[in-house]
Amino acid sequence: MTTSHWLCAVALLLLMGTSTADEHSVSEQLTRLKSQALSTQRDLGLLKRELNHSREQLLVLLSVDINTRFELVEAKLKVNGRTIKQHQFNDIEFGALRQGGNQPFANTQLAPGAYQLEIEVTAKNQNNTLFQQTEKLDFKKSEAAKVVAVHLLDNLNTQQYRFGINEWND
């Protein structure tokens, strides 16, 4: 028996117990209770969908070294070769990252299973020369939400970034 059926049955039993109510007011009460039951059923459906969505969630956070010497221009995220997110950074966004900000870069649904995450960044080094780098991470997604943090660290020897990648399950 669904929740709405159960609520309607309880409402009918309550209404049957009131002997002094006239037929018109009983009809109004029944209509109001049916409306409340349908509203509750809709709310439960939305809650169920939200709970399922959060369990299948993949959240990717992006950050850079504080006061990095490199300028992040663009980042692209792929999962199993499919582009999930591509973003070009403006001065304000990069300034916030440079001061220790952590940007929620991508938030997507991902069913449980094995995946390969690929992050590609385009940046400028100290000589104002563009360079591209790619880092891959093989991971398993469980029933829980997955959080992956990508931190770009200065590597002055190669005039590029080093990737620091951490992953967590909620």
C-alpha cells in the first residue's frame, strides 16, 4: 500500500467517526485530505530523487598553490574520455584560487563502477609561455558520493604544475 493510499484510508476512517458532520463538509474535508496526501506523495518522490542523486554524485574540486607563479588559463575534465566540464578562468576566479580558494569545478551524477578521470590544464609559466598538462586518475565509484580534489602545485624545475589528487567517498 503506497503512502497516499494509507493517508486516504486513515482520513476516511477519521471522517467516518464524526457523526455530526454534514455530507458537504465531509466532502470538502475529503478533498482537502486527498490534496494533502498527493502533496506528501510528491514531496516524498522529490526527496527520494534527491537522495538517489546525492549518492550518485561526483564532485571535483580544483585549487592551486597560494601565490602560485603560474597562471591557470583553462581546465578540462573528462570521465572515461567524455568531456564533463571545460572552463576558462578569468582574472577574478584565478585571483581567488591563488589566494587559497577551492573551486567546485564539476558536479555530476555517476553510477557505481570503475572510471578514469582525466584533468587537462592550460596555463602560462613565468616566461608567459602557454603549456598544457594532463593527469589521469583511475578510481572506483561506490554507492556513496565521491569527492575528488585536484590541487595544482608549482614545479619550478620544469616550469609547469605538479598535480596533487585526493579522493574521498562520503
